[in-house]
Amino acid sequence: QRILRLTDIAQEPLEFLSPTSGYEEMPLVSLEEAVEKLIDILPTVQSHAYVAKQR
């Protein structure tokens, strides 16, 4: 899988993709608060956030 990612450049889109916008207008919040709305679709997101903060 890892090597495949390094060799699949031919599948990359050739057209320009616009960057994500609007995020800079949102307030900064803690990681814990940011992941709250994801719990329904990613039940383990809180524990992943906890581990990320410990590292």
C-alpha cells in the first residue's frame, strides 16, 4: 500500500484543484471540541485525539 502511493502519480489529476477556503474565518477551538461533531460517524475519534495530544 505504501509503495503504491509513491508510484500512483499517473492517477493524480492534471487539472488545477481549488484550495479549501473559508476555514480561516472559523474560530480556533481545542482538539477535543473540534472532534465532538465527528463522534457519530467516527466513534473512536475522541480516543485518537487523546493519543495525538499525548505525543
